[in-house]
Amino acid sequence: MAMKYRQWLWVLFSLGLLANETVTGQDQERIRIGILTDCQYCNCQSGETRYYPLSLKKLDSCVADLNSLRLDAIFHLGDMIDHDFSSYDSVIPRFRKFSPSVNLVVGNHDFAVARRLKGSVLGKIGLKEANYTIQIGSWQFIVLNGDDLSFVAPQSREKKSERDSLIADLVSLLHTNMMPWNGGIGKQQLIWLERLLTETDSLKRKVVILCHFPVFPFTWYDLWNDHELVDLLTKHPSVKAYFNGHHHPGNYGYFNGIHYVNFKGMVETSANSYAIVTLTTDSILIEGRGREVSRRLPISHDNNRK
């Protein structure tokens, strides 16, 4: 009888260890990333609310803080500079100090340089392509090129035609996001994105979309084809969040299982702004620094989106 009792104790103890191992395995799926956006440096006079020269000191502080943490990735969501190509020579050395190395999203101001230099921007900042994807654990990070259709980025004849058609539609519908400082995503990039999301759905990965321009809640700072992109993302249950910059005061919205987080611009005001984001099985935890807001966003596991 005593032997059977000891055997049952051992079974229960072993089950407890297995349960602990399972919990530990889940805990290990914690991805930590740094997010900053719109440092928008320029060696020029500060505007009413934008402190352009101060961005270098803000970047130095951000680099020191994020490098003291054990992060899996860092993303800058666009607008490294304001308008002067030579500004890259001050910003890029600071970006190179990030560990791990920073992943760049292109913004409209990144191309606000002399016409003859626009084609050199991607090479200058070290990007072969402006849209790309990175996988970390069970999370897929998809970077979109919101300057695919643009009035500031280089455009082929086909892109110009697509852009002008899209703008004409916005004008006819009286949409306020027709502004020239916004941008759009071309048809080929949308096809690329849909194929990628179909794959992530089948592999049951979780996806964060990163782009410079907001798409929701709908505002006049939005990507030109914001409604089209939101409709596309809604169809894919793998998409859990959309991160962007561009609108410096920041914003937040939730629609059909997706969190739309507009991070605050670093250049805005004399205070710094960036965040550490922790992705877990059930939550997106945003730890804001400076002006950035801290949030706890539950992850939807509903695979039956409308």
C-alpha cells in the first residue's frame, strides 16, 4: 500500500514538472522590441512645436536606454530627417549604435530631399527594398512602403498613373487624406502583402504590420488607400497589430481584432518619446518613455473576422 502511495506521489510530481515545463515554454515566447518614430532631425530652426536640432540628443538618450535592455528587434517607423540630405550624416551614425540593429520604415520626409538625390535615399539608409518581412519566434513583422505611391518619393510612369488615379478617386469622394504629405501602397505591393498574410494565416503565426502612415482611426493623415488596406488586414486573422508614426500627437484605435497604434513623434515638443513593446501569447504590452503612452492590449484569438 505504501509503495502504491509513493508511486502515485511520483506520478503527480512528474505531471507537475511537465506542467511547469509547459508554462515555462509559453513564457519564453516573449518578444521585446523597441519602437521610435519621426526623429525628423534637421540642423535648422525649431518650429512652433517641432524641436528639430534636439532630435540628436533625444536619439542618444534613446540608444543608451534601449541598448541597456535585452531586445529582440528595434524599429524606426519613418522620417529619420526633415528635409536635408546631409542630415543623414548626423542621424545614421547614431542609428548604427543601436543593438540589435534598427529596422527602418521609410517616411515621406525621408524623400524630402533634392530631386537629384531622391533615388539615392534607400542606398544611403541601407535598404535594398522598402517593404520586407522579419520573423522572430512565432511573430512575423511586415514592413510596408507607404511611399510606394507618392509625391516625394521616386515614381515610375506606372506609379504616377496609379497615384493620380487614386488621388482622383479621393477627391471625388471628398476624402481629407488626399494631402500630398501622405502616401499610398501600390497594387503590386498589395498582392505581395496578401500572399504573405495568407501564408502566415496557414502557419498560425501572429503578425505586426509596420508602416509610416496611419490607416485607422480614419483621419486626414492616413495612407491614401487606408480603407482598402484595413479591409485587407481584417480578412487575415494572423494580423494582431498595426504600428505607425507620421501623425506626431499619436493615436489609437481597435477594429475587428486588430490594434492600430500611432506612436508619438520624437521631434514633437522638447520631451522625448519612444517605447518598449513586449509581445506575449495573450497581450501586447507597450511601455512608453517620455510622452509615449503605456498600454496593455489583449490579443484577439477570434479567427472568424468579418
